[in-house]
Amino acid sequence: MTMGSPETPARKVWLPPPWRQAMSGLKPVPALFGFTGRLSLRQFYILLALYGLASGIVFPGLGLIAVFLPSKIPLAFLAALFVPIVIQLWVCLAILAKRLHDRGRSAWFLLVFLFGAFGNPGSDSPAWYLLGSFLGIVAMVWLIIETYILPGTPGPNRFGPSSGGAIVPTDTPAPPTPLASPG
């Protein structure tokens, strides 16, 4: 690198080796905040673990701050708490959207979650209440199976090329198998 060159060395983020291989080629900011592209099941679980870790640090920390604030500032604290909640919701929706893209589904499929969360029509009739609750549970289970269990579509789909995420890259030849000795 020469003096005054626009090139800067890439900063490496520490991840365990299997995670590093699974996340190779994935840029952190678009992966967390963008709604385009695909995430393999392995990449989804890694981002979900990092997301959970960050949430487990941020929100208890904000709670500790709230305990030690004078009683006259809670409104300002609640306003400041709103920002991390919106960021957390955005990141969660972006990760789920990319996971659905890997399954070949549009991010609009997340509306199934809304039906699951608000499936109960709020009627006084027990029949409508039971039907809404049952359909809400079915919608939530379907979304969980789609995003957390089923693998992505192999090869490219309408949302982009395959997200990979395999430990062994596809261009690496398989190790040779030992030949059976004649008996």
C-alpha cells in the first residue's frame, strides 16, 4: 500500500472458524438492515445468535440506567428507549425477510406473523374467539417451520444467487476415497 492510497486494510471481525466460513461474503450492515438478498439456514442462526446477544446486552443495560436515573427523567428515558426498539424490530424483520427469500417466498409472507399475532378477531362469540386463536397458532407454527427448520431453495431463485453458508465451499473437490483391496 502506497502513501495516500485510498486502499485501507479490511478489519477482521472475530468469529469461530465454522461461523467465519458460513458468513464469508456476507456484509454485516446489509445483512442486518437490508431487505434484499438471501440467508441460508446456517447464516440465519448465526445472525439470530448475534442479534440475541446484542439484545441481551442492550436492553438490560438500558434497564440498569433507568434504575439509577432521577425520577424526573423517565419520559426522556422512554423516548430514548424507543430508538433501540425500532432498530431491533427493523433488524428482526430484515433477517426474517432474507430467510424467506432463501425459501423462495416474498417478505410479504411475514404478514402471516401479523395474523398469528392478531388472529383473534376480538369478538364476544366463543366460536370466533376459538377460530381466531386456532388460526393464529397455525399461522405462527407455519412461519416458524418456514424460517427455522426448512432449508432454502437450491441454486438461484428470483431473490438472488444461492446464499451458500456451507462449511465446505462447492468448488473444493471431495477428498479421494480409499480403494478397496482385492480379497
